[in-house]
Amino acid sequence: MTGKPAGEPFRGCYTVLVTPFTEGGAAVDVPALERLVEFQIAEGIRGLIPLGSTGEFLSVSPEERTAIVETVVRVAAGRVPVIIGTGAEDTREVVRTSREAEALGADGVMIIPPFYSVPTLPELMHHYGTVADAIGIPIMVYNNPATANVDMTPAMLAEISRIPNCRYVKESTLEVTRVRDIVALCGERMEVFAGVLGYESAWLGAIGWVAVCSNLAPRLSTEMFHAAAFDRDMDRALTLYRRLAPLLPWVGGPRYVAGTKAGFRLMGLPMGDPRPPRLPLPEADLPALAAVLDGIGLLPEARAAA
């Protein structure tokens, strides 16, 4: 499998990338990030999203942010689309980082709403409208009420979808019927990427999946989503989903960053530890995670034999 070239409509399984750090979280590990991008593309991922929640975007400096964007865009080299997470509490900062992403060659931006001020719908319209007026690349609106403290319901998204450039939404609640409702209310103005329920959302009209598990299992994640969303092959999709499912608890919930980075360590692709206040996955949990990775065929011995 190969990803769609940058510039085409976004489709398929996109990885919301971890941010590799050097020992003790001292700096962004640029060589590790380069290896991660190459690994993802070689394994057939359809797009890359650095500086999302999984990328610890609130724990990097402006200078590090720029280096991350430059690195991912450079290494991807147009082989797959690159969408940059540019969420912030201050609309002016979102404009700044979104303009920077566009100037550095990104294909789109993903924007979680301000996560402290609990904006109303008129405030959300002003926020996203201001950013849309400032850039020429598509915006993926990111609905994650568990972390943003605001829930953009399908009816609210129907209004936001009228803003030019707000062409996609990452829907990250556990209410899969929202995909159905967003499709019905927004029509062609806004298309849905699942944020959590990739398998389930595919059957209700999601055309993409922003996945955490695809950091570790990009090929399996991509094949599963495409079997459901595009091939409509329920037997194959369900078989692949059941193979992937044991990994999901390790890369979801409050330890999603720690679990993903621990998985990379076990796979022989170290990405460093999370930055505090996040802590590494407890050593006592590593054997169980290793067993899950082994069952999927992701440990070094299995990958070498594949």
C-alpha cells in the first residue's frame, strides 16, 4: 500500500504521531522522528499528523514545534499528506502556528478548540473563521470533549462546516452515531475522520481514521480501516479488527502516550519517554504489553521474519 499524494482529498488511516525525545526529555530527537516518518510511510499509512495530543503538543517549545513540522514535511516529501496540530487557547497563536505550518509545506491543520475558556458556538465560529481567513489549506476541526471541555455536537459542527476551509472533523467521542449525524447534517461541506472508533465509524460514513494505534501498527490499522470503509468487506475488516483490538487499551485512556512509547521501546524503535507530568509506563506492565505486540507480530523477531 502507498499513501495518497499530498494535495488530494484526505482519506484513510492517518497516524497522530508521537514526538520522540532524547534522554530525560531534553530535546526533540530529530533522527528518531525521521525514522518514525519513514517507518510509517513504508508500512502504508495514508497520512501523518504531528503535534496532536499524542504528540504532546502542549509540552514542546515554539522552536521545537517548528523543528517537528520542518522534519515531518521534509521527510514525507509529498508521499503522504501532512496535517499539523495547531490547537491553542489563544486564537492569535493558532493563526500564527497555522500560517507557519502552511509556509513550511503542510497540507492541512488540525485544530482542537480552546480548551480552558469553554467557548460558545458564536465564539467557536469566530475562532475557526479567523483561522480559516488566515490560511489557504484545509482545517480539520477536532472534537474531543474529554480534553477540550467543549463538545461540538453534530448540530454545532453543521454551523462550523459553513466556514470555508473547515472541511474535515476528527470526531473523538465514543458515540459512534455522531458520525451518522454529522454526515447527515453537514453533507459534502465536512467529512468525518474517526478519532477513536475507527472500525465502527467506517460503517457509518467516516472516510478517515486519526489513529494512535497506527504509530505501532500502521499496516494493520490501515488495512483494517480500508477493508471496512472502502472495500466494505465485513469479514476481512472484522478479522483484522479483532487482531488489532488487544492493542487498543494500551494506546487509549490516560496512558496513551506512555503506552505507545513503551511499545516502540519493545519493538526496538525507541522514541524516548513522555515529558512530565506524564511518566513512562510502569516496568511491571511491560510483559503484558510485550505479549500483545508479540501476538500481533510487532516484536523485532517477528518483524524480521515477515
